Amino acid sequence: MIVRFGATFPDIVEGKGKNKCVRKDYYRRQPQFDLNAVDSFNDGLVKGIDIYYPNLPEEQANNRYIVDSVTAKKLILRRGAKLPRLAWRKSRRCRCGI
């Protein structure tokens, strides 16, 4: 038996053309443990956290996008009064409405 521990697993490509399906090569086709960042820190697996705040000029800081909401098919970003929307295709490539 081969047991793999890791955060990244290779992609497996099944089918061709429009029927192409890319999935992760998990054991039994699903992750055996779902360990998120908070659980990792609380279990002592993460030894420290380093936070970096970029030193941006005021003009660049005001020219940023803020995540307004996220769903499986839509990412809504906010920039001032504008609300650009991003829609996800089936192939998970992004069509930007910015």
C-alpha cells in the first residue's frame, strides 16, 4: 500500500476535447483529511505566521479591488462605486467584465 501525505497532488486528465475532465489524484478519489489553515495552526503544525503589509502610495492604495462576494459561479469585486463581475465558465477560465 502506498500512502501519500502532502498538500499538492498531481492532476489526472480523463477524456479528450469537450469531454476532457481534469481531477486531482486523491486516494479513493477524495481527500482523506481536510486540514485548513486554522486547524493547522491550532494543532501546532504551523510554527509561525508572518503578515506583510505593502507600503503603497495613496494613489495605488485607492486603485485596488475588494472582494464583495464569492459563489461557485460568480466573483464580485468592488472598486469604489463600480461593481465589476467575473463569471466562471465550465472550463474554469475566467471571463472578466472589468
